Amino acid sequence: RLSDDEITQLSKAMLGESASTSHIVSLLTQETEGNTFFIVEVMRALAEETQKLSDIGQMTLPTAVSTSGMEALLQRRVQRVMIKDQPLLQLAAVMGRRLDLRLLAVLAAEINVADWLQRVLETAVLMVQENQWLFSHDKLRQTILNELKPEQRREAHRLVALTIEAVYAEDARYYPLLLEHWRMVGDEEKELAYLVPVVQHLVWITGDHKKAHDLIHRGLALLPAVDRRRVALLNEQASSFWRQGQYDKAEASAQLVLSLAPQVGDPSSLALSLN
């Protein structure tokens, strides 16, 4: 694979200095991870859109690129995995790019995980990098996910979520993952159980207020008009606005809690909104 610097050099060699913008290099890095065949395929797809290589630097770039050539290569690679090894590979794909061997050991049932890893490694679908097992390219993982029927994917997310809850019980670092898995399952109650603590962490620890507000809006849309969890989310919304210096918006959210908290019998949240 090419390094980021080498991708930049190749892009300039193909397009010229002026046409090879940072946005193009970023797209190539994201979509190809240095795979030279993928780089050529992405460039070919972009050239088909503009009709001229030199015009690629002026076009509005897509967020992702997939071509028939790339898809065929990915399909052939995935099909090299033995049929008996594919169910666990599908669960691994649902888990994410990096493999969690503790979770796999529980999900594998009677499968010898070490032997399974070696067999899949030999197909080049998986790789080891800095003592970490992962999919050798995220497009391979996406190819596996795309082959799952909707009900298969939901069941896979459910199995992975239940396994995380069993293996990493009470470990808050896994709450964002559990939130996403239960959302993919379509279990709104389980999703909401993790949504509030995840929002609190985003507001008070990481300061990712945009993501926090996206989740708050999601939670408020799911909850009934009178619900204790709605009070908690509104208070977090007020806190987020306050921490960003948006005091009018913070006060508006806190005012909503003033009227709602007494209805759900939540004096501590009422005190927080007054504060």
C-alpha cells in the first residue's frame, strides 16, 4: 500500500499540481487506503464524471466512490472465505473494522477462534497491524454487510449488543457502541437506556456538542411528551448551550424543564434547571 505522502505524489503525477487538491488526496486516502488498484479506479470514476483529468480539481467531489471493478475485486476476495467461516465473519463485520477477540470468543460458540483467524487471514480479508486484528480494508467489511438481508443484519446487531453487555457489563466506554447497535436493531427502549449517559459524556467530557445535540434531538423525538428521560436530555441540552456561551438557548431549554420536572416527580432535575 502507498503511504499518505505517496498517494499525494501519485495524485500530482496523474492530475498535475494545480488539479491535485487536498480534497482529492483526502478522498483517495479515505476510499483506497493506499491500494493502487483502487486509486486508479477512483480516478477513472472521477474522470468519467468530468471527461477530463485536469478538471477533477474543480468538480464537487462525492463522499464515497465505488466502481464495478472495485466491487468485483471485493466480492472475489470475500468469496475466498470458507462457507463455514462466514457466519462469524459477518458478526465481526457488524462489530466494526477492528476485531474484539474477547467478544468473538463468546460469539464463536464451538469454533476455535485462533484457527478461524488464521484461515481468514490466509484469504487476506483480515490482517494484523500492531498486534491488532482488523479487516484489511473497510470496503471488505462493507461488502460483507451489504450482502446481509435486513433481518440478518438486525439479528447480528442484537447478538453483538447482548455479547457486549455480557462481557463488558457496566463499562461506560462501550455505551456508544451499544447505543448504535440497539439503534440498528430497532429497539428504541434499549437505545434510550444508553442515550442519556452517552450525551452526558459528550457534553461534559469530550465537548462534542454537535454530536450531543444530534443525539438529544433523536432522544426527544423518541420519548413521550411527559417522561423523566426527557427532563434529563433537556437539562443536558441547556448545559451544552451554556458551556458554548449560548445563554438564551440554554435558558430556553432550562425553562422547559421547569414546567416538566414537577410532572414527572424529579426535584433534582428541577434544581439543576434552576441552577
